[in-house]
Amino acid sequence: MPNSEANTVVRTDLASVHGGVDIVLENVTKLYQGQSAPAVEDFSMRIEPGELVMFVGPSGCGKTTTMKMVNRIIEPTSGAIRINGDDVMSLDGNELRRHIGYVIQQIGLFPHFTIAENIGMVPRLLGWSKSKVAARVEELLETVQLDPGVFANRYPRQLSGGQQQRVGVARALAADPPVMLMDEPFGATDPITRERLQAEFLRLQADIGKTIIFVTHDFEEAIRMGDRIAVLSERSRIEQFDTPARILASPANEYVRSFIGEGAALKRLALIPTSDASLSLGDPAAPETTIDEKSSLREALDVLILTGAARVNVTRDGTVIGSIDQASVSATLRLPATAQRRDQEV
């Protein structure tokens, strides 16, 4: 059973960590009083420092409950959870949560606080000086591409849903936590806004390198966002835990296949940069059909189909380095999944 907070607690040293840290869950179970079956049963996983791991599964499968046990919003019934080597049950719960960023679908901004006050809330609780808090608020607003001079003194009701969601991310990052927990953070936004927020967050994560658990029911979002995906079934049973490319190429069972759905090949193309394809000689005289080498093969295929061109030039820093056609796209897709993006051994 979990230790009581009445016992002696250890202060967390997470405040001194500015990159990502490892998270280890061992045989974690949550059984609610009066229920015959656990909501989460014997869940074990290791998440590497700086890794963005997606929990995907149907409603009620236990994915959010599992995530909430990491910061002890929900207390585990049994098992062990360690962050950077520290057993979370030995830490003061409130202090632990102040050093873990938390973003939810409903955003949860305080309506009577300004945007600056919302973002600066946790740093103030941690005793930061006013000047340090103000500087951090300005930095984060710029990071999430909201002009501090325009947005700092506004109230949440004066922002669009997408802008509020960016403020929610900024608030979660305010104390520079090494760990972030994200519970369907973009699920309430329209498809265009959601895609923009996903792209902005991936850009941000490339710079900050936090360790992130991201809960979603959207497998497309999991493919786009995750370094690894945990496909979960009832009681948070792990059906497959692997990179997006490997799951798409080799689903572990019929349950995982049902999440992938139709069009697995096209989904895999979105994970492979054009630079991974075998390029032929390019034609600098055809600039109207070009694509950057960092673009995905799915984007290259879109250009080929929409323009009707036989080949598309591939560029690096604006210079043509070769060209690609539909045959090259198909040939690359047949390569082993180990050659694809975000598919390093861990």
C-alpha cells in the first residue's frame, strides 16, 4: 500500500533538473474501493529522459488513470513509480506536482487571473522573485508565439481556444519541469488548430527535451507526436509499446491493427523524410515542383499527385540535390521499419 504523507517525506531534487529524466513504473496497480476489478493492473514501463511517449487506447481503458498516478493526483494501490530515481511515494505530493508540468483538455486557466498571473502561478508558489517570474512569463509567451505586450494582461475569456491552449502549455512549463503530463491537451480544438498546436509543440519539444507522457484516443495524433506509442487495452494492459514506424509496419495483434485502421502504408509515409529515399538527378530548371529534403514522403507523394509531375525536385537549403518519383516512394516504403524516423533503439 502507498506510504502515508503523515510519514517522513523526502524533498524532491527535480527543481535542479532542466532536461528530461527517466520515469519507471513497476507493477503499478490501481483498485478503487468497492470495485472487484482494478482500473489499472500490473503496469510496468520505462520512459527514457527526453522521450515523448503516447498512451493511446479507448475511453475507460485506464490510460489517464495510469498517467495521473505519476504525479499522484491518483494514488496507486500498489507497485512503484520512480522519477529520476526518486520513489514518488516518498515525496511530498504537493511539492512533487509543482515540479511536474500538467496540461489537460479543459485547459483549466483561472478566469479571474490575467494570462501573466496564470503562467506565473507555480513559480510564485515556489518562492521565485517578482522579477524572475515576470522574466519567465515573458520568455514563455514568446516561446508559444504569443506577444507578451499584447497577451500578458489579458484574461482567458479574451483569447481563442487555441491561444488558451498555448497558455496552458506555457503554464505547465513555467517552473521548467523535467516531466510533463498531457491529458488530451488538443482534443477540444478544431482540426486546423489542433494540427497547428501539434506542430508548435513538436518544435518546442525539440528545443526543451522534456520527458512527456501524452494521453490521446487519436491514433493519428499518436503517430505524429510520439517517439514511442503504448497501445493500451482494458486495465491499461500494454498490447504494444514501440515506435510509430514499427507499430505501423508490424502490429503486434488484431487489437493494435484495429487502432491503425485503413491506410497504414500512407501513415508510414508520413514518418519517413524524403532524404531517406533513393534520389535521382534533379532538374534545377523545374522549380515549380520542389520539396525540401526534411519533408515527408507523404508530402512528396501529394506534390506528385497534385501537380501531375513525373518527378519532384528535392532541395537542401534551397539547392536541388536530386529528384524523386512515385517508384522511389514505393521502394522506400518497402524498406525495414528500422530505417525510419524516430526509430532509434532504446
